[in-house]
Amino acid sequence: MTPNYQLIASIQTWIEGEALRQLEQTAALPGMRQAVGLPDLHPGKGYPIGAAFLSERIYPALVGNDIGCGMALWPLDLLQRKFKPERAAERLQGLEDRWDGDLTDWRAQSSLEPTAFDAALGTIGGGNHFAEVQAIETVIDPTALATLGIDPDGLLLLVHSGSRGLGEAVLRAAIDRQGHHGLDPASPEATDYLRQHDQALRWAALNRQLIAHRVLTALNATGECRLDIWHNLVQPLDWRGERLWLHRKGAAPADRGPVVIPGSRGTLSYLVQPRSDCDHSLRSLAHGAGRKWKRGEARSRLSNRQRPEDLIMTALGGRVICEDKELLYDEAPENYKGIDRVVADLGEAGLIDVIATLHPVLTYKVRRPAHRQPGARQFNRQRNRS
């Protein structure tokens, strides 16, 4: 049986040939039933990012190292017109350092046992992870926005992070034992992997909660989480009379309510409502704009025309806190494809309706390069690969 794979993207959307090759190659894995590339599809380390896969088997390598990476959104009790980004930036310090609070109750609420990586709970991490204060730019569906309890004049906090070193350890153990082969879902190896995988999902969700708690405390604000979604996971799915396994590799769910699809730190993000019939995309959506340039290329491409100080303010007037020069260049807006085109592709495919657009006000990445932070190196060495 020839694997079924497709790309959901318009002809206006640029997709690298290597990403398409990886999509086709992954669709040919044993037991793979269907593969879908989304408009943000781009090459990863062996497997494409921005895709969903439906399989008879479980592929830990396809989920990747950042199990549970995702987005969470909090409306804040702060008004846009009264917010002072410069003053707020002064208050946001040390989010890459260990949180000094008591984790006992937090773990209990998330049904989490202690792990060897809990010192990193509440830290953002590297790569494209961030905590960002946002404001409503345009409201498309006022009713849907009100249902979410979002004040169009208020601010929001969007947190993007994952399972940090824990997810890396879970993947490494699986690869060391099984290589990149798929697991029989009934096998002891699959049971053990899924147990650790599910713990990493809960750990990642708690990490986002603690990051938000730290930001809200620093800003003297309150807020209630309105959505929290995972981009990297595997889950069982009853599909047309069969029990199969849905892998999302850098893909947002279309079956868990509203979703934020972020652009770069210098472009709009979109709050969207998935439509009810998303089976043709394996109930998945694009999780962002998708990278255009490989990591490590940006500084050589941009440094002759943009200084670091030019990158701490965006074209939309947002302020960026990123004191790691390499990361500042690596996450510059030029590294990403156009989010407007990605969202338009999803709409044209009948997958979403836009609720509102959001613009960045204050983006927190890192205060100091990790190699200059005593005790913080372990938290920031990992680079997100989702």
C-alpha cells in the first residue's frame, strides 16, 4: 500500500524541496497511514516540522526531543493604554534562572512526580521559545473573543515553551534502546515510552504555568489561562473504526478549541477558531510562520545591515528582551516566513476562522547569554528544534 501524503498550502507559499522530501520519506515509514504537511512546513533533523502523521506504530523520533512544546494564553488585568513597556522590561529579570518557589503544590496539581530536571521548571529555554505581552490589533469575531473572556482593550500573555531537558532525556533513552524504529503500541517499550512521554506533556504544561506566574508576579498583574495546547506529541486516535496513533511534529491541534498561531516577534499573531471538519488535515493546524533560514545563518546574513540595537525594537513597535546576540539574530523576523500567508492558506483550506489579530508589545527571550550566567548554563544550553 502506497502511503498517502499531501501538502496543505497554496502555490503562493514557498516550501523548501528538502521539507517536501522529508515529508515523503516520513510518509513511507512502516505502518504510516497518512502524512499531512501544513503551510509552515520546513525541514527538521530527519523529519519535517509543521506536519501531522497518522500511523499504526509509535515513532518517538518523530515526536522529537521537545515533547509537549506548545503555547498558552492568559488575558491580563492590564490595559494597553496604561502599559509602559520600558518599565515592565525593567521588572522582568532572571526568567532563565531557577525559580526559588516551592514546587510541591504545583506538581500535585499536575499529577507530576519529581524529576531530575525540575530545577528548570519555570524557565523559557532557547530557540524560538518566548514569553510575550501582546495587545489586540483587530477583532474579527467579537462574540468568540467575548466567549474567551478577552477584553479587546486589555493585554495578553502568550507563553511558548516545552519540556526542556526532560523531553530530551526521554527521546534519548528511546533512541538508545530502539533507534528510529517505530514501536508496536502493545509492546512494553511503547508502554514505557508513553508513560514518560505523558509525564513530559504535563511537565511542559506546568512549565508554561510557572513562566506565566513569574511574569505576572513581576508585572503585578493577574490572569487566567484561556488555552494551553501542545505542538509536539503522539496520541491514540480512533480513526474510521481503527485505533491509530497521531503524531504532531510542530503542529497545533484543531480539536481542542481556539488556538494562537504566532508570527515572528515583529509580525502579528492570529487567534483562530478551528472549524469542525478538519479530518483532511489530520485535525491539525500550522503552529506558526515556519522558519525560512536555518539556525546559525541569520547573523552572517543580517549583521552587515542590522546592529543588535536595531533588533530590540520591532516594526510594530514591540520591545525585545534578548541579551544573547546570536539568539537575537537567530530569531529576527527575517528568519521566518510570512504568517499572513500561512493563516490565509489555512482559511482557504476550510480549517479555521480568525477571531482576532494580536501584535507584540514586549517579548522576553533571555537576559544574558547562558555562558555568562553562573548556574544557569544547564537551563539554556538546549536549543528548541521544533
